[in-house]
Amino acid sequence: MEDYGISYWSSNDFFIDEGVVKINSGSKPALIKIVKDAREKGYKGPLLLRFPHLIAKQVDKLFYSFEKSMQEYKYEGKFHAVFPLKVNQMPHFVLPLMESSTHKSYGLEAGSKSELIVAMAYTNKNAPITVNGFKDKEMIHLGFIAANMGHSITLTIEGLNELETIIAVAKEMGKPYPNIGLRIRLHSTGTGVWAKSGGINSKFGLTSTELLEAISLLEKSKLLHKFTMIHFHIGSQISDISPLKKAIREVGNIYAELRKMGAKNLTSVNIGGGLAVEYTQHQGNYNCNYTLSEFSGDVVFSLKEIAKNKKEKEPDIFIESGRFISANHAVLVAPVLELFSQEYDEKALKLKEKNPPLIAEMLDLYQTVSEKNAIEYLHDSLDHMESLLTLFDLGYIDLQDRSNTEVLVHLIIKKVIKLLKHKNHNEIIRIQEQVQERYLLNCSFFQSLPDYWGLGQNFPVMPLDRLNKKPTRSASLWDITCDSDGEIAFDSTKPLYLHDVDVTKEEYFLGFFLVGAYQEVLGMRHNLFTHPTEFSVVLNDKGYEIVNLLEAQNVLDVLDDLDYDTKEIERRLKHRIDDSALLDEDRKKEILGQLYIMMSENGYLRTIRHGEKE
């Protein structure tokens, strides 16, 4: 059985049983059943499934790990966390997140005015708000308003000009003031794609010289008592624990030095985000070299040792990990529309009474291939195909010969794979790179998986059923956009194998997992494909309930969002139909009605299998 590395990436959230992927909670329903239930209700395109219980599970794991480490090392500081809204701002994620953390010191981090408004509205009472990123006077005013509402809010200073603006607003508005944090520009950096967000040349933070000047400004303005936090960030998805340990030592010493300089209300160290998620589904390609307990233990131990050596108070620890909290709660499910080689079957062969010798040889290869000679015959057929295509280019064979060539080589490929399906994949992987199957999916990678084509981020992908059958086709995945980058190509170092199914007779669905971080908020309307239909799945011991269903936008809504005048579009289309000399009046009414129906649906494809009703 192919398990698609589910033990590496799923954190026991999903498992395989009876050939299907199941959710490891409540009544443990099968994903394929949930998907088919939704499709029976008319939702035919790609689907995004949210699982609120997985949001709560991640929050609980984070707090449990840090609180356990604090108990183990007798740490005297407290643990707090905030979720950075930039990672996932969608209400059907944010609201369950806040609901599941009511009794924890878990709040929200904002990086814009809009995000700050969301944080002010939904952060639980007594939970923290942190504000990062560049801020103007209006945004700082919002921070003061939040403080007046009773929020425990910290404005993190990215530059001295922001501190000067805070001082000016404090004089205007008076107490209560928000807390003030200073982001430190460390020498330490992270690893991987996002390493540039840390280090001395990073976008944000104060140098040592600017840090000293900031303390001086706070003292002069009598706001030093509101300086409560220092903050650093060395990158998203920290794959190696060593850079973090180095950064903790650096920031811990800065914390102690600042307290010795008189910043006695400095009681918190914010270690930023970066807690990694394991995306791999292939052994040896791991994204993370540490566990959550190792991460929390190293942070707590390092800060305790520094505080002890410097004879200073052990700081409260803040963390802003968003990917770890949100990634696993969402699954994208895409129907397979077509396998491109399935058009090649014996019925497509139109052999002549006298065929070119190489085609006759290919026919013989197809008829006599066996397990013993399978690889040899496959090589021969590929060589013959190259020769025949050259002969076509030179004018020595005709289009029917070329068609027979293509059909025969695909028939041989499928027969060889069937003969060798019980063998280890490594024996045929090199051949499979050349003869991979193309699976056309009803989705847009630009919309739903932007980190794949933008950053090369891999996401675990697997069929939702047939998992008790060995997959035999090396797979490339194509989306329905008219862009060559809308492809997840077969990679022999991280191979994906799928089943050889006839999608004209049966449905086949692929699930993309761990897509809950960044993908929705970064997704673009390439080709004007919109957010897929989404819903939350609430589990219980008896089954599940589908809630918070949000349909994909229809064509007119998408155009309206782009500031097209949709009423004008409708008017112009009607006018052109009315002016058409090719149509009589009844036909004009019929076509106009069809057009209105199409504009009221979303832009994803609505293919119907044989025998299936609309």
C-alpha cells in the first residue's frame, strides 16, 4: 500500500483505513465521503475543507510544550502567543482560533490598519495584541484607541521615526498608553527561503546604535516605563534549530543589558515566528530537524541561563508562529478531469494493410511484451517513436502513420507499467520520468497553491481513495489555467505515483494537505479563477456537520470586484445578441438565458461524467 508519507507530515491528524483517507477525530469520517456529500449538493469545482478541531489542537500543543518546558526548568517567566494575521486572515479561520483559545494568553498580531481593526474586534479579553511592520500616525492612533478599549497592546518599533510619532501621539491623547516594543536587528540569521528576514541587513529592526538612541528618547519623554518587550525574527519556516539558539543567546544578552540600563519594565522577549511545519512526504527530504519539545526546551533553557548569569529577571516569552498553527487545518480537494494518455487505446489504431516497417515492429513489441523483456521493449518503442517522428518531419510517413505511432507507444507504456506494477518503483523510475501521465485537475495552482509556483514550496498530495491499490502512473499535475507554470511536474527525487483510472466512468480526487498558511491570502485571480468553494467540517462522535459554507464567487461577482461595470457588461452582451443577424427571436432569447446562467456560476469547469445528470 502506498501511504504517501502520511506518517511524516500529518502529525496523526489523518490516517489511512480501508483504502481511504480518514480524519483522526470524532467518528473518524472519510474525506472522500465529505467531498461526495458536498458534490451531491451541487458544489462541483475544487473544494477547500477546514477542520476547526485542528486549529484548537495546534494551539493546545504549542502552550502545552512551552508550559511543560517552563515547569521542567523551573522557569519563572510566563508564556504568551499571538497569531500573525498575515498568515491567514480568513474569518472562518480567525474566529474559531479565538474561540478555541478563550482561556489562554493567545491573541493576534497585526501588520496593517485593517488587520489591527480585526485584532481589536476579535482578540479575547486579557489576551495580547502586537503590532509589527511600518506604521504611520493614524495606525499609531489606532494602537492608542486599542489601549483605551482595555487591550493589552504592544506597538513594536521598526525605526526611530515611529518612536518619535508615538511620543507625539502620547502628548496628544494622554493615558492610557499602549506598551512599546523594540525590534532588534540581530546578526543571527535563519536558514532557507526566508532567511533574509533576519540578520544585520534585514528589512526591519534597530541596530545597537539606534537601540541606545531609542532608550534615550524614551527616557526624555518619560515613556521608558512603557517599554516592555524586545522582539526579533530570523525567518519563516526555520528548518534548523541551531540559528535560533544563536539568536536567543544574542537577544537574551541584549535583554539583560537593557534592564541594567534602567529599562526595568522590560519583561518580555518576543521570539517572532518561524516554528517549522513538516511538509515532506518522502523519506530523506525533511523540512525540519527538531521537534516542538526540543524547540520550546531550547528557548526556555537558553533564556533561563542568560538571566541567571546576568542576574536578571527571567523574561516572559512571546511567540508569533502562524504557519505552525494554521497550516494543517485546511485541505484543498481537486477533481481529476482527464488523464491525457487515455485517448490512446486499441480503438484509436487505424493500421493500414501495409504499414511502415517500424510501425509493424512496434505492433509486434506491443503484442509480445512480457515481464522479462518489458524494460527492453519499452526502450525499443521509445527509440522507434523518435525515428518515426523524424520520418514524418521529412515527409516519408503520413499523419495516420504518426497517429498510429503515438497510440502504439502509449499502449506499450501502459502494458509495461501493468506488468511491472508489483516491482519496486526504483526499477522503473528513470523510464517513468519520460513516460509520466498528465493529470488535469479542476483547480488553479496560482489561486490555491501560490507558494508552489512562487517559491517551490511542496505540499503533501495524495488520492482520497483507492489507497489499498498500488498506484502505477508517474504523475505530473496540470491545472486548468492557460499558463505553462500551472504544472506540478514529476520529480524523480520526490516522485508522485497515482492510479490509472478512467475518469469518464469514475471520479478521482486529489487532496493537497497543509495548505492553511498563506495560500488563501496570497492566492491571485490568474485567469480570473476565484477562491474555491469552502466549508468547515465540525466533527462529533456520531458524524460531522458542514458549516460556514462559502461558495466560490460567480463570474459577475469576480468582474465586479475588479471594478468592471457588470450592468454595462450585461447590457452590451444583450445588445450584441439582439443585433445578431444570425439568430431569430426565439434563439436570441434562448442564448441570452444560457448566457445569464453561465455568468451566475463560478468559472471552474463543470464536466459531467457519462450517465451523470446535471
